[in-house]
Amino acid sequence: MNPSLPIKWALLTAFALGAAVGGTTTWRLSRQAPHDASSQAVPTAIKLPGWSGEAGTPAPSLAVEQSRRSVDGMLGLRGDYATRVDTLRALLVVLPDDGYPRLLSGLAAQDNDESRRLLNVALRAWIDRDPAAATRWAVLGKQPGASMALRSWIKTDPVAAAEWVATLTDAKQLRDFSHHTLPALVEQDQERALALVMALPDDIRPHLLRTVVERFAQTDPVGTIRRLGAEVWDNGNGYHILSSALREWAKTDPRAAIDWLAARPSRHSLATWIGHLMHGEGVDWRQIAMIAIEMPTIENRQQTLANLLSNQGRQDPASVIRFLDATGDTNLRNRVLLAMASSYSGDEMDKTLPFALALPESADRNHKLGWLLSAWAKKDPTAALDWMSGHDDPGVASASAAVQTGILVNIARQDPLVAIEEWSAIESANIRKDSMQLIAEEWAKSDPAAAVQWLFARQLELLPEAGRSYIFSGYNQMIFAWRKSDPEAALRWVEQARQSIEGSVKNQVIHSHADPFKALGGDWNETADRASTAQLLTKINNADMRAKALENHVRDWLKFDRKTATEWLEKNPMLSAERTAALLIEADQPGSGTTFNPF
């Protein structure tokens, strides 16, 4: 007998029954029999009559053997996707329940795009027919449609679905799929859901318990805490599980909720947990803040209160100020306001300044206002000036210098020359002195040579001789930027600038962090190749300056790379033999990290 005939017969049976949906159908097949010398190809076109069952009457299922042969025939079918999917749909009409695992496993094993699409069609049909069986096959086989199947099972029987998922041995599957089953189960049977979760392994339970606890908290938050709190708390690690119940409790009895927290051992301070309660929707922040004020165990009370009130302060600063006024503790009020004014957000400066304005008149108040307004002016000068114009306050007026500096810096980012023109028109020498370096730093981003020379000239005009020992402070990045674009020009200027102030500083020492020769080699953020920097320093004309600058540079170089630095010294005898030997000996000494500065 031709071995292809039983398969052909089984397929024809399935196809004929499947044609009931669409009448007479032509199926194009390319199924081949198993490898056998006598095998023949199935005819390429077969006319099949439609099934004449009455409307609504289910098609009879294939017998077990017919089912197996039909599934095998479907899995071996080749051709275009349309033919294969129509054939599959016809087979699904008559496929018995026990035929689905063989069909789906076979399609999954083929592992190609068309077979995966066919698998999805077959799995959906099985889900519609038996979501529990489809879920078990998909989950245990780790198939992509597992979540889809499980959701359908949950709709029909959430208890059975949840209990089956709870038996999974794969920890990730247990955790992931339980997130699907528990919400539905807890809606239907809270106690059963809780019992199911509590029976889970210790490493899985915390991930899932929150779902159940949140549902309990909606109806009985206090009972939930008393029943589960001690077990779940775990030194504060379980707070996220209990948070919804605690916040619900805090709405009706905040002192009792806080007392419960205070009695728990914790890895965080009590203030941390109180802060979490403050952010709960519907919680009276005033009550909780007042409880925090009265509790003797609260540490660093003013900063704690500032943190607790920060969220409300961003929404309504005036309400927080009124609350602090009502406490009757002036010292605490002012300390909290100062802390809140110090914790500003650059995007909400208008919500922070009221706390500084509410401070009593003092130098601290003026300083805080100047700091805040200057920071705001750097970011948004128009908004800062508009706000200032609406506040006739001595402290705001005294902050004008800081604001002007901020505005000049902001202008310098866009057009340094315009900023310099505005700077020149300022009458106050103090404002010009405070802002000139900030302007130069912005200018140096586009033209470091011009910025450095302008700043040096202005500092000579404005700085008293007693302050000139720091004259190069803050030049490092600007000088290094100039060196990267034109190293010899930068070197010549540094040498000339150093010589020009030696007479005016007399016996003062140029401080090490203000050494312009060192700046030629870079700063903490970026360092040039040390050999190239050493080579550049050999071009200093003044012999004494050259020797001292090289000695400083090589001393640092020896700390980082003794071998290369020593080789350079041997090839470039720019220092005396005596000084070279002294440097090498010094590098070998413990604690040789101190930097000698000869200037």
C-alpha cells in the first residue's frame, strides 16, 4: 500500500469537515510521504465537497488515530502561508482536545516565522476551547503566548489559575505569573489570596504580598497592620508592602500610625518613615508635621521638618510659612525657613524665595536672597528681574549686585563682547570685581587668549597689591585651553605676565594653585602629555623661571611615571646635575607628595 495514503485520507477527512465554513474549497498540497522508495506525491489540487451539517451543529471530532495522522500531515504540509493557515483552521474545527499538544509542540519545534504565526492561530483556538490546558502547555513549555492563555483562564476561574501558578517551581515564572493571578483572586477571595501568598517561598513572598495587603488596606488598614505588620516589617525592608495600609491609617489617626512606626526596629530614622506618610494623598500634612515637632526622638529637628514640608512648600509656600508661624517657636521657625531656602530647585525658584523673604532681617537673610536671585538670574534673567520688580524689600535690593553678576554671565554665554561693554558701564567697583572672572570664563570657551589677557589687565586695575599673590587663581582651565590652540603664544604670555607683577608683589609668594606655568600642563580634569609640556617649558626665556618651572613639572611627573620622567631628564639636561639628583632622591622619599612652588 502506498504509505502516503493513510495521511492523505486523514487530511481529506479534516479538510472536508473544515469546508463547512466556506463551501467547496480547493486545497493545494505539497505533502510528501515518509522516505520510502514507493512513495508518491499527493495530487496538487483536490476538490472537496462542503460539509452539510445543520447550522450551529459542532463538527464531529476526529478519532485518536485520525487526529494523530491529521496533525502529522499538517506539520508536514508545505506551500504558501495562505494554504497552510486555511488547512490549519479546517483541522482545528475537528481536532480533539488531546490533539492540541502534539500540534502546538510540532509547530513550535519548526521554529520559523510562518510556523510561529500558525502556532499563534492554533494556541488561540485552544485557549477559546480550554484555557486551563492551553495555559499549562504554554507556561511549562515557556511559550510566548503563556500570558495570553493565563489571562483567559483567570477570567473563567481565577481561583484555579492562582492555585496552579502557585505550584510552579521556576522562581521567575512563579513571581511573574502570580502578578497576573493575585489581583483577580484577591478581588474574589481575600483570605484565600493571603493564604496562598504566605505559603510561597521566602524569596518570592515579598514581591507578591503587597498586592494582597493593598487590597486589605482599602477596607481595614488598622487590622491589616496589626495582623501582618510585625511579620512583614523586617527592620523596615517591608515598608513598601505596608505603605498603603499605613497611609490609610494616617488619614484617620496619624499619631497612632506614627507611634506604631516609632516602636519598630528600623534601618532608617523615624523621620524617613514620617516623610513617606506625608506624601500620601488625603493625609493631613499639618497634623503629621506637628506630631514630628512634638516627638522627642526626632533628631536634627529643623532639617527634618524642612524635608517633611518640602513637598507642600513647592505647592503652596504661604501655607507652610503660616504653619511655622502658628507653632509659636520662633527659633525653630527661622531655622526651618533657612533650611528650606537652602534646598532650592532651579526650576521652582519663585517657590523657594518666599522662605528666604520670611526670615527676619539679617546679613544671613540678605546673603540667602542674593544667592537665590543670582542663581535664578544666571538661568532666567528676565524672570528674576520681573520677580524683583514686584518685591520692594531691602534684602532684595541688596541682592542686586549678585543678580547683575548673574545677568552679565548669562549675556557672556551668548556674546562676551556685549557682556564686557555692559560690565564697563557698571559704576560699582565691587560688582565689576566680583563678576569679571565669571565673564572671562564664559568668554574663554570661544577665545581663551582674549579672555585671559582681558581678565589679567582688569585684575591689575582692580586688585590691591595685597591680593595679587592670588592673581592667577582660576586661570588654569583658561590658560590650558589657550595652550591647546597655540602653546607657544600661551607660554610667551605667561612668562611676560609673571614678570610684569614680580615687582608689585614684592616678597609675596604666588600660591601653588595660582601657578600659571603649571596651568600650561592642564588641570585635574584634563592633563596634557607630560613630555610635551616639559619640552614647552624649556622654551621659557628667563633662565631662572625656566629652571624653577621645569623643576616643579618634573617633580610632579616623577610621582606618576618615574621611568619616563627620568629618561626625559637624561636626554634633556636642562636642569643642573645637582638639581636633577636632588629631584630623584626626593622622589624616593616617603611622603614626597607635597608640591614645592618656587614662585
